[in-house]
Amino acid sequence: MPTAYIETFGCQMNERDSEIMAQLLAAEHEVAGSLEAADVVVVNTCTIREKAEQKAFSLLGRLRRIKERRPEVVVVVAGCVAQQQGGAIRSRMPYVDVVVGPQEIYRLPELVDQARRRQRRVATELRPDFAIPTLLPDLRRGHPHKRFVTIMQGCNNFCTYCVVPYTRGREISRPPADVLAEVRHLAGGGVREITLLGQNVNSYGQDREDACSFAALIRMLAEVPGIRRIRFTTSHPKDLSDELVACFAEVPELCPHIHLPVQSGSDRVLARMNRKYTAARYLERVAALRQAVPDIVITTDVIVGFPGETEEDFAATMRLLDEVRFHGAFSFKYSDRPNAPASRFADKVAEEEKTRRLAVLQKRQEEIALARLREYVGQQVEVMVEGEGRGPGQASGRTAGNQIVNFTPDRSGLRPGEFVSVRIEEACPHSLRGKEVSPS
Ligand code: 5AD
Ligand code: SF4
């Protein structure tokens, strides 16, 4: 059998898409041991920031050289770069055989077949009435206990810095029955934790009459026997409903963790980003979450150096970080993206200034994150075992709040997927350390 290799960049949505592509290819391909040895190479690309796109293009450069040595290799570019730059790839990269956008991945086997018959293919249609197919996940491959479940694709928000509406199109939700069938299938196969994926999960269902709200979907999935933990990503602060906040308090399976990208602490910048909330409104939502679950873990994304961001705007972001005290934050220097309106905004912030602001922010956020982790010392937490820990005899796993815990087991034969109680003894920069406590 020919072999296939998939390299994935970008978000969890891309990771899930890569699993789907792997499953589709598995009918006629074995998994290749390395990219160099594969007969089919798929590069699943991301274009969210300039850096992400550069990584994809540098890998494509490597593939060009492989293709010169082995012309029979089928090279596939998938994902958001494919969607956005399909035409340019076709004209400038003759060694790429197939370009396939996020909505078209289900046609991958057919496109690869055609490429073998020396037809170059570009499949980048984006239809607003696209129905996301259900392909029940293959339980023999992928993580045995935790999985991603895509509940919707696309985005209707048009933040001015963001490329996603142009690469993944408008919001399309899967029918609740399809999501339920997939989750039941996963739970039946031993999966205990699911992460519901969408660019803006809070508006799940709003595009179709037969759907329920996101909160109702969570309540329904929590009833599936075997499912112990439910997470989701990403939610937009403007759509974080009281109904969803109530789920955190009332649905034990919903993990006390939310990733809630704030992007900036300055109202002026937020307005120019088209985020449709103010810093005060964001803080109010954080307060509502903490009222529902006082120790909820809140993580965020921040952009520094958005066009026109002044020293004062940046100071407002720093104040917001100090006020919320996020458990974690991903922070980025603003970069222009093709089609995104902010790329045409004047008063761009100088690169050195962006670098400086990013360093200031990251230093402060690291201190806050470590202080947050220290709050767990002395506490007993529930950990889902994932595998071996650092050092001999150690195990590791994650808390419901998604923190990594390395711990000393109380007994031998601890298996991944098991839930254990761990007493936390120490906070490290990005993880916790502790000892299992025997159930009494
Ligand atoms: N420049 C920098 N960061 C960006 N992000 C999205 N678009 C850009 C851009 N043009 C960040 C946002 C988003 C995260 C996934 O990537 O913070 O939440
Ligand atoms: Fe990257 Fe956004 Fe596409 Fe995910 S949806 S791969 S983050 S551009």
C-alpha cells in the first residue's frame, strides 16, 4: 500500500481536520514513518498570523526538493493557506498537486487519485449552505480518552485583524443529532473527555432552525454515559450568555475552564478591532463566571501593537491583565493579514515597539500565571491520567481546569483515562507537582 504523511499547523480545528483526512486516506494508505518516505504528503496550513504562514511555506520549500528527487510523490496543501492562496499556489508552485480548502477535505481521496493520474486539482469552494458531513471517528487511532468534536465551522464576526471569515467562511453549525451521535460513538469507545470546537461556539445553532443553543447542547452531551469532562473553544466575550454561565455552575461535566480572548484592554482599540464589547463589559462577564464558579480557570489571547495602539492603550491592556489575573494568556504581535481590514489601517506600530510591548506583557503574565498555579499548593485536585510523568515512576495528567500535573502514584498499574485524586505540593512555571492520595 502507498503511504501518507500529514503535517499540521494551526488551531485545534486544523488538528481535527487532519484526523479526518488521515481517516479518509487510511482506506488506501498506510501511515508513513516520515515525511521524506511518504507517497502522499499533506500540509495542513494555518494563516492566522504571518509567522504561521511562513512555517507552512518553508515546509513547502522542503517538499519542492523532495519532489525533484521523487516526482511520483503527491503533494497536498490543505487548510487556511490553501483556501486563501489556492490560485497563487497553483500558478507559482507547480510541484503542488492538490490544493484543498477546509470545506473540501472530505473529497481528499478522490483528489489524490486524480493527482496520481497527473491532474492538478484546486478544490477551494466555500459554500454558505455547506453541510458538515459526519464521519464517525476511527477509535483505533488518535487519543484513546480525549477527543475534539467539531460542532461548527466558520465565523460571522469580522474582527478587523482576522483572516478566518475569509478562509473558513460563514458560521455553519452541525445538527445537534450529528454531534450527539459522534459523542456517543466516542464515549462508547472509551473517550472520557471531549472538547467542542468552533471559531465562536457561543453562537452555535443560531444559523439553523433545527438546532438548540450552545448551553442546551452542553447539557445534552453531559448526559451521554461515559463522558466525564466537557471543554470547548473558542468563545467570543460578546456572546457569552448567562445561560452558558449557568452551565458552569450546574453541569458537573463542564470543566471549570474557559478560554475567553480579550485581545485588548483599551476600548478605543477594541472598537477598531470590531470586537463589539468594552473592557468593562469583559470584566463584568469575568465577574459573572467567577460568581458561578469562584475558582474557574480563565485563559485569554492578547494582541499587542494593533494599528494605532498608543502607549496609553497598551497600559490599559496591562491594567486589565492585572485586574483579571488570567491563569494563562497567549499573546501575539499584530501582523497584517490579506483581506483583513486592519491591514489597510494607517498608523502601524513599529516592529521594535511591538516586540518591546510583547516582552513587557509576557513577563508580567508569566508572574501572574505562576502565582495562580501556587494557589493550588495544598489542594486536592482530580486528575485524568494521561501517561508517564517526568522521572521514573511518575505519572502525569490534567486537572479539570486543564493544568498539567506530574505526580507520584499511590499504586502501580495506573492507567491512562483513569481519574485519581492528587494533593498538590509544588507549582512549577507551567505545571503542578503532587502525590496521589488513596481514596479512603
Ligand atoms: N495578528 C496577530 N494576532 C492575531 N490573532 C488573530 N489574528 C491576528 C493578527 N492578524 C490572534 C488573536 C486570536 C488568536 C487565535 O490569534 O489573539 O485570538
Ligand atoms: Fe489558523 Fe484560523 Fe485557519 Fe485555525 S482557522 S488554521 S487558527 S487561520
